[in-house]
Amino acid sequence: MPVVAKINKEVVIDSHSLGVNMSPFPVIFRNCAFSVLLALDIFPLFPAVAAADAASQCKRASQANEKLHYCTQAIAQTSDPRLLERFYLRRGNAYLELKLYADAKKDFSKLIALNPGIAGYFDNRAFASQELGDMQDALADANREVALAPNATFVYRSRGLLFEKMMDYQRSLRDFEQAAAIDPNNIGLVIDRARLKSKLGRVSEAVMDLNGVISREPGNLWAYRERGLAYVLMGDTANAEQDLEFFARTAPNDEEVQSTLAIVRARQRAGTPTSSIDPN
């Protein structure tokens, strides 16, 4: 540590303890120079400067690779649990952006160890587990986040999407209905619920829900998409084609919509019903 003494109310640093050769300068100048540096906080311990810079860059980085680089540095340079929580969260999300799900899952596990009371941390890890195909791990975390935040819509929607991927449509629909009950004005939840009703054969109900969405938001593409697929199940060729074409004009790369449209058009030209098409 530098030796600091008070001389004539000025802060003086022993330059030898700093490893700095100040001998060419007059004593008064050397003392004043270091006084100014200390006053301006330009001469802190250099590791602390590096740590602060890494932390700042971790926070400000916009590209996923930059976040990984700086947040990894920041993690290595601190033991403060509050800071580590922020850095692991940011790096974990960067891993998700890069689809490095195993690394993301590890970071979210470290986050949960630091603070096990945040539902969103379990939600993040559940998503990473789901993408890795670890469905039971994902479900355990989804259940945990529901227990932590039973009045939050996102926990039910996340678990509902997981159940849907597991093809457990009954439990998926129950979660979407619970989410919609908490936030009845959330149109996205109404669309989710309608999609699951279609998958469970409650197609007329699904179309009614989607009609309500479109009356409120005439430009909602996802409502047209799901209603078009529901019309397919009902055998309503004309309306199915109209809705799916409306969606495809804006989202031409949706493979499910394009393949369903091709079948609908072929069946329509042949004059055969479309009710046997499974859009799922």
C-alpha cells in the first residue's frame, strides 16, 4: 500500500512505495501532483479501475459476444453477490441469444444459488432446459416459478408453452386460462388460449375468441394465422385461404403456414374438403 502522510494539510504519497520515479521533479510539485490525482480519483488501485471498466462495459454492451466478453471479465473481478447476480443474468441472457443453452443454464443456476427467490431466474433456466430437451428439469423450474409468483401472468404462460411442447394440451390450456384470468386485456393470451382450444378440438370456440381479437385489433397477424389454421380444421377452405394469405404477405417464411396454404389451394382447386388437413 502507498504510504500516505499529511504535510502542511496536503496529501503526500511516498513515490517509492508506488514504484514511481518522481526524482526529476521538485518535492513540492510531486506532492501537489499526487494531491490533485487523489482529489480527482484518477489514481485509484488499478485492479479496481479494471473491474469498474469491465462492469460498465458488461452493462453497456449491446452485442451478445461483447456481453460475454465483458461480463466474464466482470465476474472474475468481483465477489460482491449483488454484482455477480447482475453479471450472471446478463451473461446468461447473452448465451440465450447465441443459442448456447447449456452455458446459459449454468449461469442461471449460479443466479438461482445467489438469489433463489426470483421467479424470472427459474423461468430463464426452464427455457434453457426446454431448448436442451431437458423437459423434466424445465417443468420443475416452471412449477417453482409459479409457486414464487402465483399472481404473475408470465409464469403461467411459460408453463403453458412448455406443456404445449410436451403435447399436454389440457394442462397447457388450463395455464393459459389462468394467465388470461389474471390479465383479461392481454390479447396475446387470448390467442394462446384459442390455439390450444383448436388443438383440443374446440375449434368453434377458438374461432369465436379470435374473431373477438380481430375486432379489437384488425391488424393482429397472429390472430389471422391461428384463425386461418382453425378454419382449416373446420373445412372452411375460402376463409382459411384468406386468413393465411393475409398472414403470409407479412411473414412469408412461416413454414407451417406456407405448407398448409399449399394444401388448401390444391384441395380448393380439386373441390375437396380441407377438414382432413392437420395444421399442427
